[in-house]
Amino acid sequence: MKPPVHVVCACNSGYIMPLCVMLASLADHFNKQRELVIHILNSDSTPELRDNVTKSIEAVWPKPNNVTVNWYKVELPKFAIKQVRRHTMDVFSRYYAPYLLPQDIVHVFYLDCDIVLQHDISEVYDAAAPSPKVLHAVQDLTCPWISSQQGVFDYKERGIPPDAPYFNSGVLIINLPRWRELDLTNRLTDYIEQNGPKINEADQGALNALCWNDWEKMDQRWNTHSSLCVASNRAETGLSPAEWRNLRLHPYLIHYTADKKPWMKGVVFPRYSYFYRYLDKTPYKDTIPHRPTLEDKLGPRLYYHVWNFLRQLPRPSRAPAPAATAKA
């Protein structure tokens, strides 16, 4: 019998809703004959929120006897990460997973909350198990190289080649013993303490700075981004039109990496129908209006072409305000 698949997630109470969506999609595609252990790092959960997570999994996997959900109270780090833009401190919780989780676990599959799965993760999890690398990850689509605009800011000083691939840290398979051997938690926190707001993408930038030569590539389909919907984004990646199209049409995992998320008011973007498909299976199904109805009707493939056509049309210019006339 194959060993359990261990998954770790990190969030605060404000992200429990997308966490429920992600876990519902994970459970829906998971091999039901396999044991799944989910480890959730959280700083402020309540019994009601934990119950919502369980209900979301059971909506797609009724009475899952071989699913375990473990919760861990995370004492958030004390270093000056409030200076790091765009992120809350909770994104750094994963740095502590190697010490919070049971020490006999070798590999864990880390998943961000703003994700929808379309494939069984156990296959790639098993494939990564023999590797000694500290991380398995996917090269970032919008920042593919260490020297890209949002890459590692001090790569020259650190002696990192400019053409070294840069990975997205929202989907990782982590080798926990290797992480502890490298003392990565302390080294990462020191790097952030020293460099603060100069670091691009907070925890992701730090991981790339320290692990640039100790990670292995996963199939690109395991972390496909919203940027796939904008054809002009392909140029820097070096992917062919056929490879780009394959990622868009046959994703294993959809990652909503843009600042505007599917659950935000007024946001409509290709691939958001995947999110709402699983939102409807959670206790939060009536909390957000189901917006991308056109994508539901046309399907993601056709909607992508319609959306790109419409966004290329010139926007109507507003008529200038009438000039004020002087009173007689």
C-alpha cells in the first residue's frame, strides 16, 4: 500500500472561503483509494470555520474515512515583515511547517488557497519522493527568470546566474528533512529581516534567493496562472504557441495569481468559472453572486477567445466636460 499524501496549507480566517474551494477541488480529483492528510497552518481559526472546511471536503467525498485534517496554531514570526508590501504575515507560516508537522513526514505538497485543482496530486507527489532536492516547483509564467523585473533583486550580489529559472512558490513539494538540514527557516527569516521591502514578492522572492539551485521543475501544468489568458505574456517565457495553448486548455491546477481574485466584487476574468464550480459545493455558495455566467454558457475555451477579442476593442473615450461659461 502506498503511503499517505500529505498536503499543507497556510491561511488566516479571511482566506478560509477560498481554502474551502481549493480543498473541495483537491478532494474531488484525489484518488479515493489513497489516504489524504491535510495540515492547515492558521493563526486565528474558530470551530465554525474548521467545520466549514470539513463540510467542503465531504461535499465531494462523502464520509471520507481516509481523509484527516490537522490544524496547527501558528505563532507568526516577530521579524519586521510588515514592511513587505502586498502580503500579510500569514504567507510566512509555511516557513515553520518543517518543525510543526510530525518529524516522520518526508515530503509535503504545499498549496496556496487561491487555487482550483483539476487533476489528482498523488501522481506528481509520488514522482517527487525519491528526489533529494529541497523543493519541487513550477517556473513562474510572469517572472520566469531570476533576473526578470520582479525576480531576485540582489541576484548579482549573490552570484546567481541571470538565466537561472525563477519558480512560483504557490505550489511546492517540500522535502522536510532537507529543509531542516539546510536550516532554511532561520536563513529565510534573516534574509527578510535584512532586506524587508526590497524583496520582490515577499516569501517567494526569499525562497528563490536561497533555493535557486536546490529545486526541481514540475510539469508546467501544475501551476497555470491567470496570465495565460493574455497572449502577449508568452514572449518572455520562451514557450511556443502550442505549449502556451496546451497549458491554457489542459491545466492540472489553476492558480489565481493576479491581485484581483475571483471572489472580489466586480471581477470577471477567464477561468473564474472553475472557482465558482467548487464554491457552490461549500458553505459559502450563497455569499458571493455567481458572476461569470457567460463563461459557464460558452465554456472556458470559447470564452477565452471572446474575452481577448473584446479587450482588444478600443474603449470609447469620454466626452470632455463642457467648459464653464462666465456669467453676464
